[in-house]
Amino acid sequence: MELQKLIVKAWEDEAFKQELLNNPKAAIEKALGVSLPEGIEIYVHEQTPTTVHLVLPMKQADLGTEE
């Protein structure tokens, strides 16, 4: 649900969208009122009519779980 909130805010607020694209971690912390852990890197890409981004999730083994 928080992801949806960020997307809607970016659609409605061009300044926030630019901040999200340029400094995603700070923009997310500010918008959601949270502190993200050190070492976490966040990348934000804007989809266009001619560009689509595919994100491959980590394999379960990479998460440290066996299931």
C-alpha cells in the first residue's frame, strides 16, 4: 500500500516526482515519515510509452530462507 501512495504522489506532484527520481531514499523517507536502514539502495525509473522496466526478484536462497 505504501508503494501505491508513492506512485500517486509522484503522479500528482511534479516536484516530488523529480525528488523521487533524483534522490529516492530521501524522498521516500520524507514522504512516508520513516528511516530506511543504512546500506539500502533504492533506484527509481520512470516508465515511458517506449521503455518498460522489468525487475527480477531475488531468489529465495539469496534471502536466507529455504522455502
